[in-house]
Amino acid sequence: MPKNLSEFPQENYLNRELSWLEFNGRVLEEAADRTNPVLERIKFLSIVSSNLDEFFEVRVAGLQEQLYAGLEPQDFPADGLSPVEQLDRIEQRAHRLVADQYQLLHQELMPQLRESGVEWVRLEELNPTERAFVDRFFNTSVYPVLTPLAIDPGHPFPHVHNKSLNIALLVERKQASQMQELFAVVQVPAVLDRVVVLPGSAPDRLRFVLLEDIIAANLGRLFGGFRVLGHTVFRVTRNTDLAFDEDDAEDLLQSIEENLRQRMRGDAVRLEISETADERFVQMLVAALDLQARDVYRVTGPVDITGFMALHRVEGLRNLRDEPLVPVVPAAFASATDVFDLIRSQDVLVHHPFESFGAVVNFIERAADDPQVLAIKQTLYRTSGGSPIIQALERAAQNGKQVTALVELKARFDEENNIVWARSLEHAGVHVVYGVVGLKTHCKASLVVRREPEGLRRYVHLSTGNYNPTTARIYTDIGLFTARPEFGEDTSELFNLLTGYSQGRRWRKFLVAPLGLREQVIELIGREERNAAQGKPARIIVKMNALVEPTVIDPLYRAAQAGVKIDLIVRGTCSLRAGVPGLSENIRVISIVDRFLEHSRIFYFENAGDPEVFLGSADWMPRNFYRRIELMFPVEDPKLKNRLVNDILPVILKDNVKARMLQGDGTYLRVPREEGQEAIRSQAVFQARARESSRVAAAGTGLHFVPIFGERGQPPSDQTLENGGEPGTASRTAPPKVRSPRSRKRTESR
């Protein structure tokens, strides 16, 4: 990739890493939002820690490699910051973020939990029954698992696994009339639950202690004859980015397995340690781990807040969580007797998690058992344990069908799971392939070839999200079912590319990376710029997870300068500066952080009054355009296009409860809501609409949405957006209302 791709001055771009930290700040805002139930707030607080873990494991680790080893970056930042400048700014923002996180934990969340009947107690606060339970638990379940590790000339500093929780201690013994002090380490066993629920907890009340506190109280038993002078809890984050040469790998699966074993031993990039730790512990660990002072994060405890996610999963305490989501059966499927008859007669759009992922599972399961189905081809990037899709593919192969699964072994942090699926599928007789050398396969596609009276017919499912029934309940994604011949032909071409040596491809409908997707996106943006210059209707609306690629940001700037109104819904990292006079005052960027992770990718281009709408798997980032197999595909059915343009996008753009707007300096502020203006929370609206659509479908009637973009799918005027124009709503019912955060009670709409 060339070094200098951006045409505008460096100050017109936001740094990718700092923008990502701002996203994590928005997640922290949800933890601080008192309108969220307390266990949901704890969940968001835990997500902040989990996100920071991955940020240090990959992004900070990469910058440190560039700085210390002189490695050339894969992608040069358009903002021009050097690795040392980025690390300095990351240090400032990340330390402030962690400090805010712990302040929120101790000053608000723990007191609120206690008031709600969930109490984190110290060992000295236990009653006699609880104390007896803890002692018995340590003796029978903890002590046999522990391994004390001395640190002396005969015992060098032990390898501390990535993200494992550990206790460092200083012990003293008498040696030849002299008192000798020695360091030691005890790892907190990851095989045991960190949150230890105490006996006597009722369904609506719970008392718990932390595993590390139990171990710390019994350290003397591990070092007989020594006196424990002090201890502290610490945690190390390591570089976990796998790096290997695929061209030289004779067996990709074996190479990744070998690299996974090295992941736990990568270079240390961060040390988290208790704020009360003696400075001697810090100095010892920094020296042993080869870290610098800025890599040390002293926290007010407990170290590693991700452990509190266990509270969100504990049974009971339903009044402290959001109402559980019950996805509805999509209206089209509710009235269908056969999935293939349905898809043959019409394209179908499914909006997850509001509409059930069961429609996708049923499609694969039906294909596995249908004697007329000859072949199934499937991409698998991330999937879940006990996946019904994996089971269906295995059953299909055992039923004698030609089954091919593209398993992406390089899906970061899911490599080990995917190796398991790959071997299981191979054992069942599925043809398992790992994609194109040097590229990750990130597109989401499923192809079913079926024998029918008029000949072979291809049925296709394409999606913005993974074939993962678990994340399909917590990520917002959109899937398309179609039997359109051109889509089937393109999907066949796609799998030929992934499994063989296909050349000379002619895409009929698909836009594919790295085979021209970036160039076609630039052309679509350029067309809007030309239309605006000629006085034709021009508008761009894009929903995605990240916007980093400078060669796409630049055309957006030019289009905005030509008068194109641009709305960007970017959940996470955004390197574009919005609202800058003379540069981007026609660009608005919002980010929605809510109960469900915004993951769908939608692309709207006005096209002089004949809108084109696409869905896809790719964000606009260098890795998606250059180093991944990605897919962007049009939605052509008028009813489905109408749903995206007149129903889904306007609601998202009008969110004034969970949406934040990007400022020119890179910060985000909540979208303002004028006094008396109705609160619109897009995810709550979609959930209410899905229920209503399902109810109407069950009653055997149709549901018509009144368009907000106009009959030809044109966007609302800027005046409509600014003055609170209502999003498209079902004509059969009043618009779903979401009360303001101050007055809203816990209703089913959450």
C-alpha cells in the first residue's frame, strides 16, 4: 500500500487509535447511564475492559513493534502521527479512561448493586456460616489447584500467561542469621469461577467474594516456614497478533495451531496492578516484563473488571437486567409452509436480532434434509459452540450431499474454535477449505443448489453478520434471502474464487474486495458529487462499523464540498472530521451505542432520484479493501429497498436517545433533543415494530409502512430531519413511543 494516499492536509483526519478510544468512552457512557438497569451498566463496564484488552493486544502491540523493532506499518495513518506520538496520546487517553471506569465502579455501581441486593463483601465481613463455607471451598477446590512459584537465582521469573490474574508476594525467611526477602508469584486459576457466590443467597439477593481475595488470605499456607510481608494482584497483557507466512506454510491449520501456542507468550505490552501495591512489586515486574513506566496501569481494584460480567450471567435478579429479547419470526416466514417456495417467490430481508436468526438456521437445516438439494456451500468466519449450522452441514454431508465449508482460520481470537469446527466438519465428510492465501475471508454467504422440475436452481443467503446464533441475538445485522439467477451465479463465482483458481470473473451484481470494491465505492461517491454539481438530487447515507480508508474519505470530502448531503452512521472508529467549515460541513457522523452491538452495514446512494441500496460485510478500512475477501451486494426488490430506505435508515438517523454526534475535534456529544421533542431510541422502535409485524402476519394481514423518504425512495429534506420529522411507521398503528430517559420505566420496549 502506498505511503501517502491522502490528498488533504493531515489535520483533516482523526487518528484511528484515538478514535477507537473515544468509542470505548461512549461504551463507558452507557455504564454511567442511570436509565440502564444496574446489571446492564456492569455489563457495559466489563465490555470497556474487554475492549481495552484487545486494543492493547493488537493495536498498542503493533505500535510498540513499529517503535522498538522498526517494523513498517501495514497502513500509514493519514493524520501523520508517528508511533511514539500515537503511544504518548494513547497513554494519556487510556489512563484517563481507566480512571473514570474505576471511579464509576466504586462511587456508583457497587453502591447501587448493594442497594439492589447484590453485595461484594470482603472476607472480614463474612458471617460465621459464610466464613466456614469459604474455608471449606479453599481447602477442597482451590488449594489443590494452586502452584506457588518462587523467584530466586534457581527459579527465574515465571512466564505469566496473557491476561491471567496473578498474585505477587514478598516473603521473608531467616537464612544464616540474616533475614532474606524473596519474591514469588501465584496464578489465580482460570479454571475456577472468579465470582464465588456465598451460601444463603436468595433469588433476588446475592452476596459474593472474589477468588483472588480467598487465595490472598491463605498465602501463608502455600509458603510454609516463610512470613508473607505483602502481596498484590496483577495482570499482564501481551502481544497476541498472529504473524506467519502463509506462502511458506505447507499446512495452514497446523501453522495456526503452532502460532496459537505462542500467543500466550507474546511480548508484554501492559501491566495492570493494584494501586496499593508496594513500589518494589512494580519495579520488579516492570524489569521482569521489559516494560516502561507508561505501560503500568495502577487501579483501585479489583484488577480486571471483565470478571464482573459473571454477575450479568447469574440466574435470577431479572429486575436488575433489561427485559429479555424474544426475537420474532419474520413476517414472510411466519406464513410460509416451505422455505424454498418462499424464497423462489420473493426476496426476503431479515433484521436481527429483532427478527429471529432461526430463519437462517431453518434454511440450512431444510437444505440438509431435502432430498432435492444437491449441494450446500457456506462461509464460516465466527460461529458458536454447539452451532446448529455446523450440525446441519455435517448431516448434509452424511446424507450424501456435496457440502463445502470455507472456514476462516485467521478470524482473530476465534482461531482455536474454528480449528475445532474445521476438524469436526472434515470428519463428517464436508469439504473444508481455508480460503485464498494472504487474504481473510470475511464475506458472509450461503449457497444451496436444488434440483427442481425446470432444472437446477440456486438459493442464496447473504448477510452483514456471521453465521453465529449466539451473536445474532446481540448484534444488529441484516440478511437477504434470494433466488435471483444473477445472485446465484455470482455466489457460485464467489465460491469458485474461494475454493479454486478461478480467473476472469465477471460479477453481475456483486462488488468484491480486493477485486475492485474500493474503486467501485469511490465511483459511487463520485457519481453523487457529479450529480450535485449538475443540480441533480444527490445524497449519501452509509451505516458501518468503521471509516478509516483515506482514499474513500477524500471523495466524501469532495462530494460534501460539491453540495452532497452525507449522513454517516459509524459505530466505532472514524478518521473523517465532520462539520469542518469549507471541508465537511455537509457531513454528519453519528454513533449509536445501545443494548445491541450495531453491526449491520447499509449503503445508500441517491443516484439522481433512482436510489441504489447495498448491504455488505465490509467496513471502509484498509484491511477490508486490500486484505480481505469482502462482499457488497444490491437490494433490488422494491419492497425490500423501500423497507431499508423508508423504515430502517430514517429511524436510525432520528435516534436522539442513544446516538452521539461526532464533533470536529474528534469528541462525541449526545444528539440534542429539544424540549417537548419525542424521544426516539432506534433499537426500541425496531423491537416494537418486529413484534407488531409478527402479530399482523399471524392475523393474516399485510403491514404497510408509510414512507418518510417519499414514494421514489428520496431522502427526507434537511428541514424534516432537523425539525423532528417522524420516521416511517406502520399505518395500522400509532408510532411506537419511547419515553424520555428521565420518565421512562422499565417497559417491554427495552
